[in-house]
Amino acid sequence: MMKINLKTASTLCLISLSLMQGGCFLFSNSDAYEQTHSRPFEPGKPIKAAPVMEMSQEQRVTSDTLIAEGHEYRDMGKLDAALASFGLALEENAQITEAHIGMGHIFLDRGNAGIAENAYQRAVRSAPNDYDANYYLGLSYQMQDKVKLAIRQYLRAITINPKRVEANRDVASAYLQGGAPEAAIKYARKAVKIDPSSQEAWCNLAATANLLGYFDEAVEAYRTAAELGELPKEAIPAFAAAHIKLKNFERAKNLLESLTGNQNDPYIIERLAYANFKLSHFEDAMAGYKRVLEIQPKNVAALNGIGGCYLTKYLQEGRKDIKLKQLGFEAWRKSLRIKPNQGRIIDLLNRYNSI
């Protein structure tokens, strides 16, 4: 697209103000957009195509220029000016798909997924077979936890263009969000084939494989994601969990230690304590479990872990310090009071009772 001369933001704001005072509406805010475009579409109902509006060549040139300005203003962070430009384009023709999509992007930028949803719905209405309109409508649904609607819209986008990574990646994440990893895995695998350089797609695949118990695949996916850049901190506990399942305790420990410097997440501390326990670093494990219980006194995993540490120390010291055995049993019994149906802990109590 040919580069155009931009109006300054102040000039555009003045134009917007004068036109609004004169009766034209430029959609400079979400209320204006909603009022001008009536009520939202009903969720789950098919979005009917809007009637095509013919534009003159002059209108087309003006609209293209305004849309280009809107994109440039958004790139510059001047969101009000961008909204005004897209609004002026819609004054030329209310069915311009790209202008509605541009509006939706800005509302998403501002964290208003509900208004963005309405903009993307209108984009889909103006161009039912437009991939971007369908994909971003799905994204706006997902951001509002409307998971079933998001999945439906992502699948529609995939039908339109099956080779785009975004819809395949995000429908997998939506299936995960909806508690259906078995449905997600197909799309998560497809996304990394479409774009092997997408770290997000590899993280999605890793998370999906982890939930399904495909721990080797999960570890490989996380490794690939790590090669593409620094892993998001949110992904590291799951990466460590996959290593723990594969009994790679040293690797799990190294990953978890990278997270503990500036946070007090009891899950991370407990998993690190567990890795230390499996590596026979019992003092470190004990310290970790005690830290978890300071934060969450009823943490069952930490109570079970600290019980194991006391009993291990009791046995290592030749069963001489009966106090260690008592402390271990006390921790396990407290755990059972919180969560009674723990067959393994009941078995340990019975087994060590006579020792």
C-alpha cells in the first residue's frame, strides 16, 4: 500500500468534534460505536451477511486512505485518532470490513473485549468468508470466556483458511480452556507444522501433551519453545512437571530454581521440595515443605512430603529418635484429616507403625 501523508492527531480530533457537532457520528468511543450500530448480535445465532453497498471511486480512495491512517495511528499508539479514522471510513460505507476489524483491534487494545466482539461480528456480517474477521471474533469470544462460541468461530476461520497458524493454535488453547485436551491435540500439532517458529504454538502443544500424559512429547515441545526464545515463566512449572513425570528430577529442579528468586508460589516451592526429596537432598526438601506450610498450613502435598522427610531421617539415623517418627506420623495424619481418601498415606502409616 502506498504511504500516505498523515493528519496530526490534533487536527483529526478537531475534525471529529466539528462533524459530531454537525450531526455526523465518528465512533470515537465505544458508546458511540454501539449506539450507531444498534444492539449486538445474539450469541450462537448465525450472522447474516449485510447487503453490499456500492462505492464510487472517490469514496473508495477516501476510505482506503482513512483505513491506512487508522492503522498507522494505532501503530503510533494514538488510539483515539485511529478510532476516528476508522469511523470516517465507515461514514463512507458502513460495510467496510477492514474498518470494523480495525475498530475491534483498538477495543481489544483497551481491554474492552465485549465491544470488540460487536465490531468483529459486524466485520463477519460484511464479509462472512473473511478469515481475519472470523478469527478475531473467535479471539474476542475467548477473551470473555465464551469458550464454545470461540471454538465455533475458530473452526469457521480454519475452514476458510486451514493453513493459518493463529486459528489452529488458538482453537487448541480454547479446547484446553474448556477442559478438552483430547480435542485440542490435533490442532496443537497442526499449528507447529504450519509455523515451526511459533513459540506460542509449541507451548500450546506442550501444555496439551502434558494434560494427556504424553510427557515425552511435552518435554520435546517445551525444549523447542525454549530454543525459540526465553520461555514464559508461566510455562516453566508445567515443563518441570513433565520432567518429574519422566523422573528427570535434576532437570526439574534446575527449572524450578529459576523461578523461586522473587516469588512465594506454594506450588513451585512444593514441586522443588519434591524434586529435592527424590534427589535425596532431604534438608533442602524439608526446608521447602516447611516454607509451603508457612504459606498454606493445609497444603496436603507439603504435609505428605514433610512426613516423608521425617520418616526418612528417622530411618537414616538408625530409628533412635522416636520424636522424628512421631512428627512424620503427625504430618500424615493431619493430611488425612484434610483429605481422607489417600490410600498411599494410609499404607505408609500402617507399614511404618511397627518400625
